[in-house]
Amino acid sequence: MSEIETAARQLLEAYGQEIELLQIWQRNLKQQQQAIQAGAWGDLNNLIAEAAPWRERLTRARQATRQLEEILVLVSGYEVLEWEKIELLPPATRKELSRVARQVRSLWEECRYVQEANIKKCNLAIATIRAELEQVRTARQMGRAYRRKNKTILPRCLDRRL
């Protein structure tokens, strides 16, 4: 087996591992999305905590894949998006390399998109909660001012807002 075929096989294995970890991240992000929609903040915190160890593994796997990509680029003379043109590899291996490289990039993009959407939804929920807290604070201040001024209990319209 030539040097280029060895590099291609190692890269295919690395892509396989990275795809597995990306799919785990994708599932976790979708679970986070559901927790955000349900307002289950404790569950969201648990999901984020569970994700930390394998996110670290994903980072290491991505670094290893990038190194193997660089080796194959150096050995073959073709960039990542041009691997179908590597004539020293069998056609099936060329197609598989190209397909898997596109799949990895697609999964990364999808996961980043979902992650950004989750962050936006969390920020929106936080802003909503802050606004509600401000309303409660304002209502309490109005209640205290009413009691001081009138030396009596609150009318129902103010009482409900507390």
C-alpha cells in the first residue's frame, strides 16, 4: 500500500470517529433545544455538563483529522475539496473520502447553527425573565408606596401583580 493510500485510510478512520462524536453533539444540542423550549433550566444545565467530556474528545478528534488532512494534502497535492481528483487512489476510496469530508463539514455547520439558535433562545428567555422580574419589583415598590401613603392594605389590582 502506498503512502497516499495509507494516509487516505487513516483519514477515513478519523472522519468516522469525528462523525460519531458530531452525531452525539447533534443529539445533545437537540435535547438542549427541547429543554430551552420547555423552560427546563435544570435539565439544560445537566445536558451542558454531560456534554463537556465528549466535546473535549471531539476537539481532539478534529485536531487529529486536520493533521491527517494536511498530510494527505501534502502527499497528494490536492486540497480537501479536490480529493475526487487524486489519481493514485482507487475510485471508490476517492469518492468515499469526498463524501465523508462533505458529511463532516455539513454536520459541523448544522451543529453550529443549532448551537447559535440555542444561545439566541436562551438570551431571549433571560431577557424575558429579567423583564418579568422588573415588573414584579415595580409592583412591589408601588405596593409599599401605597401602604405608606394610605396606611391600608393593597387594592386587589395591585395585589395580583405581586
